[in-house]
Amino acid sequence: MPELSRRRALTVPVALATAAVVPAVAAAGSSAADHHHGSPASFDEVYQGRRIQGRPVSGGHHGTGYAVFVDGAELHVMRNADGSWISVVSHYEPVPTPRAAARAAVDDLRGAALVPFPAN
């Protein structure tokens, strides 16, 4: 009969504890991921004198399913794999929401009109 070592004695309780914890962590992570990747709420506000709007849409450019407008002109936005958002105006500055992307675009435009971006 093999000798019982401390390592062997601890293997079973550790394996059982791991088996109990992993499903709970996975369930918590999936609900957070579902919320993280859900469509953001609509918005309509005036920011620095410019009207910015955003709303979920069916389809959308690059599958974002969300449309953003600055003074009625569409601001092309895209969701990154990590859940952040970028726009054609502030492409290298990811932000957490489409509203933040619209505000960043207004900041970058500094009063200039948004020229429509021909998306393929």
C-alpha cells in the first residue's frame, strides 16, 4: 500500500474546493459579460451647444447595432472587443460608452461641422 503523504492528503480537498468555486466564478463572469456587451441606452442631449443623440438600431455599421448623431449627422462609431467604443473622429481614444464617443467627437471638432463618413 502506498504511503500517505501530506501532498496526497491535500489533493482531494483542494480538487473539491476548486470544483465548487469554478462554476460560481464562471456564472458571475457570464452575467457581467452579458451586461457589458448589451446595447447601451438611448440618449439625446445638448453638449457644448451641439445636439448629440444615440440609439440602438437593428444591424448597423460593423455590427455595432448603435447609431450616434451630432447635429443630425451620423457619427460612425464602433465597439471594440473589450467593450470600449471609438468613433471616426476620435479613433485612437477609446471611451466607455457611445455617449462618451459623441462628447469626445464634439470636443475634437471644436465647432466644425461633422462631415458624413461613407461606411462600406
